[in-house]
Amino acid sequence: MRTRDGEWPVSCSSNTAAFRKKRRSRFGMSLLELLAVITLMGIFSAAAVTRFGRDIFGDTGVKSEARKISLGMLSAQRGAIRTGDRHGVVFDGSLSQATQWTVVRELSGGAREIVDGPHTIADDFSVSVDSDEIMFDFEGNGTSTFQCDLQGPHRSWRITILPLTRMIDSFEITP
């Protein structure tokens, strides 16, 4: 026999009706369970970073800087094609330790205009270049051979440009 609200009383046959009612009313996680899971994930990730340190997680800066420089070169190449003026990337500092880079546009009188930058290179890795600049002509061709090496504590990246190829190649160097 059912009660007024249409549910079976708990004393009927077994506790399956009460179990069904409880099961139907619970669809997700409670806020307390969610907080417990997030807290445990934070503790485990902190332990992993502490345990492995910069050996595994640390050299992402070198890859990120290689990507930024490559995108700067691509921006200069596209700017040269779009405007017809020579565009390029200029590195400051010594060839064995570049400290910053800037995307520039060469105007008709030979003067240079800064398009993007300067971008400072972090101190925890080294950037060496074989020339202090790479320029692109109106077709997007590099005007000279160019190589940039980025050396981190455990990983290294290289960016190369060959004249007349329009290709900016960025890849990890195996140790």
C-alpha cells in the first residue's frame, strides 16, 4: 500500500523502494567531494614538481622562446610580402649571447622602423645567432642564411632560414 505522496513505505517488502528514492535524487558530486578532489590534485601536482623539478618541467621556456622568435620571423616575412618593404628580425647583444630581439621594417631611405618589440630574452638559457639580423625581401625570401641556437639546461632548439626557400624551420636538437 502506498502513502499519500505515492511512495512505498519503508516497511514494505524490503528497503529497495527507499534505496530507489535515494538513488534517483542524487545525480552529481557534492561541493565537498569536488573540493576534496581538487585539493588532492593540487597536492599531487606540487609533489610531482618538487620531485622532478626543472628536469622534466623546466625547459619549456626554451621551446616557448624558440616559438616566439619563429613567429616574429614569420611576422617579418609576411610584412615584407604585404608591404613590399624589407622586414626582418634584429638581435641585440653579442652573437654568442643575444639579449633581445626586435621585428623591424626597412624604409625606402634605409631608416628602420620598429614593428614589434623589443622582446627581452630570459637569463635562464642562452641564445646564439650567426648574424645579428635576418631580413626578408618583397617575395618573403630570406636575404642570407641564418641560424639561431637556443640552449637550455636540458634541451636545445634551432631555428634556420635558407635563402630563396621562404622556409623558417624550428626544431629540437637532440643532445
